[in-house]
Amino acid sequence: MKKTLIVLLLAALLVPALFAQASAEAKPVELVYTMTAVPTDAHAGAMRVFKETVEKVSGGQIKVLAYDSASLFKQEQEVSAVVSGQADMTATAAAWLTDKSPWVSMFTAGYIFKSYDHMTKVLNGPIGAEVFERIAKEQGIRPLGAEYLGTRQLNLVADKWIKTPADLKGVNLRMPDTESWIFLGRALGANPTPISFSELYMALQTRTVDGQDNPLPSTKNAKFYEVTKSITITNHLVDSVWPAINEKKWQSLTAQQKDWVMQGVKAGIEYCDSVNLKAEAELVQFFKDAGLKVYNADLNAFADHVLAQYLSSPYAASWDKAIFEKVKAAGN
């Protein structure tokens, strides 16, 4: 009788604990994903594809809360929000990661990548894995891959053909507000002016700035062509955006959960890259039809000038030369 009572007592104590544990295990992991991009941007679409893929392959065990259009944080706040844990994920880029990892500035240098193929081979391959692991250790935010944002071109309020960097003298060119972006604007020959992406349309409309540089899909999706008159093809930066996660959050996931997340990342990359490559092939004619003049710069003049600016700057002194040589070799 006494033994029976002990068993019953233990069962009464254990059952609620086991139930609570099962409930906790059944509760989905939540990932708060924030970005500045507008819904029509391909990388905003990639975030939605990521959400759909992860929630599907995980059978609902991971839930992704997706926010675009800077509805949670401005572009300048995204990395710090993820590092602090206010958000779990964002879509960032090399330029936003240079303050605490100066060597990453090599990926912001104009003409560092020769083409889309060169970029994705580097950043979505072994070199990228090495780079992203180091960033995670240094900053507490882990890039998980690279989505093709497009190749950046010049877009001006005035109808002006920019043939060489000398033609940008005195031009107030909007750049994102980090030192590395500002340096790129200066290396191009312009007067870089920091303005948040969400405020850029108004800045162009009111001529607070003379122009902006973005990939053609971004220029279309944000409707900058409505308040500008010319585009010059400079191909000065094969641009990418990096889906990235809070490092502590990443390490809290099981191996299976990490695999589900990476399936979502890869699906997002495939979506974003295909959309932007297709768009770039069609957008020159779109802008011409919209009334903009489209010009071609002297690419050799720009490449020689911009790379010389970087190689003689303090930025180059911080670069990891071994990684830099690997990046160059991958483009041969």
C-alpha cells in the first residue's frame, strides 16, 4: 500500500513536468526578420520565400515573422538590432559590417567582383563560408549567404552623361550612411551625401541630392525613375545582400533547425538572383520608355580610378590579403 502511494505521488509530480516539457518542445521557434527593402524588391520577395520554405520544411516548428519597408528598424539600425537580439534576422551587406570588422571593406570596393558569377562563386562558396564564420565570431551576427541585389549604376536628377570619374566632380551623390559607402562615393569622384534609403525618393524629388547609385531593379522598384532623368551604366559594384542571423540565436538552434533555415536561405537566393538577373536584362529599355536617357561610362577609366583609390587608402591596409588573393583568383 505504502509503495503504491509513493508511485502515485511520483507520478503526480512527474506528469505536469513532462507535460510542461512537451509543451515547450512543441512551441515553434520564432525568427523576427526585418529589412528596409520595399515589398517589390527581389530581396523582400526572397524573405517571403525564406519564410514559406522554412515554415513548410519545418512543419511549422519554425515560425518567421517578416517585416519589410523599414517598418521595424531603419537601415542604419538593422545590424545593431540583430546583434542586440531586438530582431533575429536581417538582410545586410558588407558595408554595414565594416565598423567592427574593417577587413570586410574589401567587399565594398568598387570593381572587386568582375561579374555576378564571380560574386556568387565567392560568397556562396568556401571563401564566403570562411568570411561569414569570422564575422560571426567578431560581431555576433552571422551572414548565411549572399543574394544578388544587382550591379550598381548611377542615376541622376539631371540629364547628364557620366563618362569618367571627372564628370562626377561636384555631384552630390546619395550614399548609405557608413564610412565605407561614403568612401565608395568619393572614389567614384562624387561628393557623397548620406541619406537613408527610405528618405531617398523625397531627397531626389526636392533635389537635396543630385543623384543616387543603386542596381537597376532597386531604382525601378523604389520608383526613383519618376524623379530622375538619366542613368549611366558604370557597373561599379556587383552588389549583394546577406541574410544574417543573431549568432546566439543561431547557436541555440538544433542541427535539424539550422538545416531548415539554410534550406530557406538557399531558396531565397535562387529566387532573388533569378528575379534580378531577369530584370536587369529588361530594365534598360524600361527606363528609356519611361523617358530617361541611358548612357554608358568608360568602364576602364572608372575601374582604374576606383581601384587605385582603394589600394592607396587605409582600407586596403586592413584587408585580409590571403582572402583578397582568393577572391581575385576566383575571378580568373
